[in-house]
Amino acid sequence: MRFLGAMRAGALAVVLSVLPATVHAESLKAALESAYQNNPDIMSALLNVKATAENIALAKSGKLPSLGLSSSIGGSWSAPQGGDFNTAGSFTTGINYSQTLFDNYKTDAEIEQARAGTEVAKYALRNAEQNVLLSVVQAYYAVIRDTQLVQLRSDNMAFFDAQVSSADDRLRLGEGTKIDVSQAKARQAAAVALYRSAIASLQTSQASYERWVGHKPKNLSSDFNFGKALPTSIDGAIATAQERHPALLSARAAIRAAQAGSDAASASFGPTLSLIGAIDATTSYSSITSTTSSSLGGSAKLSLSIPIYSGGALSASLRKANIQQIQSEVDALSARDQIKEAVISAWSTLQNASSQIESAQSAVASNQLVVDGTIQERDVGQKTTLDVLNAQADLTSSRENLITARSTKMIAAFSLLSASGKLSPEVLGLRVAVHSADGYIANVEDVWAELRALSDD
């Protein structure tokens, strides 16, 4: 019994770690806001959007002029037989210019591909936000569920402790048997094992909560006001998902990117016309004449290239791009089916959980009456200790089912929002600044930013 007391004390510390004073209570909204602002998965997805957006600038550079400054300095010497030692030197500086005037619209296709790729990353960010928020919800209600299970199983252990004591007392008075005592102790041992399991599950849930939210749970509450966010029908949920789910929008943007990639590969077979120019200034010195001379020159030319044979590289690139376009369309179909499945699954789970709650509530009320009645009948010799133990086991099972069903219902509701593409800070009413890379993308689209930066300097 000392061991059980010590174990209960340790478990109590675990429970109290998630049940501090009410002043430190943390609502689900507060947990979601904390996770949204600090979660590294969302930060990584945002940075990926910015990195992907740079492909737009890289693609646009193919249509714009390239200017460069070059300089060189050199010298020479000679000592002819019977002549004077001669040294000469020169310094040359120049500006080089090159620009692709026409490339069969390959660069235009690459720009479109980069823009579509950036859209893919933007929707991937929205999808990452949904996944993180849903993970927070799952961890939040897992902590609530496991905390309640720890308390329930602690009460259950106390009940079986009392039954062991009662069986011992009845045995000493000659009203019970050793079998009653053994049965009570067996159920007591099983209750201890279940209690340990609940403690372990609670610690795991707390660790998951800390991972997603960024700090340990504090006095969580199961209430949440969805308002009008939840779909009212399964058909409406599916329609909403097909219209706004970020994973599906990302898949559609990937199709556009693949189509543009196919256009770029096809354009590689066409001609490329380039303009190349240079202006050079040269200063020379000769020790023989002791003179310095300067000259200014320039050149310009048009260069036309037409691919004839590339060892099969162009054809292979085109075939690969066409296959990738088909693959992107297949992936979009797969994403559509997965999202539809997720909507139906979440809807069914939500409906089933509601039914399970009603059933469990009725079972708890009935089984509580059975336990109370069985104990009274046992005390007058009409029932056995085993009957009491079985009745208590049924009551505990129905209470656990109720706790689990309530947690499942809330998670299923948020899962339905996620499957519908509506699990976002705006829909949930979170007081956070929504992460966006739109401003960064606008700056990337400004292809003359480098020249303006030089002029400002």
C-alpha cells in the first residue's frame, strides 16, 4: 500500500502540472495562436515560398540586358641585341552588353513556370498551416482526454482498494471467502496497470503538446465556439474542399507549372537571336618613344543560333517535360480523391462520435445505478464481491468511452474543417498576423531593383 501511495503522489504531480491555478488557464485559441506564431514548420514553409519566388527573377533575367565592366592591365619588355631596352604597357577598360532578343518564347514559358511554382509554394504554406493547427488541436484534446483518464483510473484504484479492504474485513468476520479477497486484489492489480498506462499516455500527450505549441499545457478547456464555420452537409463540405483546399489548389498550380515547363522544352528547338556589344578604352605606353596613347573603340553584332543536333538532349528534355505534365495531372486527381476521402471520413467520425457520446452518457448513468445496487445487494448477501467488481469494471469502461468520445468529436470537427480547407487563422478568429510572402514576391518581380540599388548607393 505504501507503493500505491507513492505512485499516486507521483501521478498527482503529473496531473497538477497540467492543472495549475485558473489564472494561468490556456484556451484552445491561445494555444493555436502560440503555435501559429512560433511553429518552425510554418516558418520553414514561408521561407520556401520566398526561396521559390527567386526563380521568377532568375527566369526574367533571360529577357533582360546584361551589363558588365571589365578591366585589364598588362606590360611587356624586350632587349634586342645592340638595341635599347624597351618596356611597354597598356590598360584597357570597357563595358560589355548582351541581350537575348528572341528565343522562340522559351524565356516567357520559364517565367510562367516560375510563377506557377511560386503559387505551388504559397498553397503549400497554407496547407502546412492547416496541418500544424490540426496537430495542435489533436495534442490539446489528447492532454484533456488523458488527464481525465488519469483521474478516472485513480478513482478506480481507490474503489478497488476499498473493495480489497472490504473483502478482508468480511473474511475476518466469516462473511466472505479467500476467493473474494483474491478476486478483489486481482482487479486492484489490473487497475494499477491501467493507471500506469494512463500516466504514460498523459506524459506523451504533454510532450506532443509542447512540441506543437511551444510550451507545456496549462489548465486546458474543452470548449470551443465554431460559430458557422462547420459545414452543414457532407456535399457542402466536399464542394468547399474542392474549391479552397490548399493541397488541391497547389496541385492545380503544379499542372500549370508543368505545362509551362513543356512549352519551354518545346521552344528549345527554335532559334535564338542575341545582341552583343562592347565599348573599350585603351591607354598604352612605350619607353622607346616615351609616349602615351589612348584609343576608344566599340563593337556590336547580332548572333543567331539554330539547334540542329544536340545528341538527343533536346528531345529527351521535351519527352521528360511532357511526362511530368501528365504526372502533375494524375497527382491532382489523386489529391482530389484523398481530400474527398478525408472529408467523408471526418464527417462520419463526427457523426459517430456524437452518437457514441449519447450512448456513453446513458451507459454511465445506468452502470452507476448498477454499481450502487450491487454493493447494497452484496452487503445483504444477495450478490458476491465478483458481481461488484464486474459492475465497477463496466462503469469504468463506459466512463472511459465517454471521455474518449468527447475528445474524438472535437478532433473530428477540426479535422472536417481541415479537410474542407477552412482550418485557417481567419476562419478560427485567431488574433495573429497571417504569414504571407506576397510583399516579398512583389519585390522579386521588380527586375530593375539591382540598378536602382546601385544608383541609390
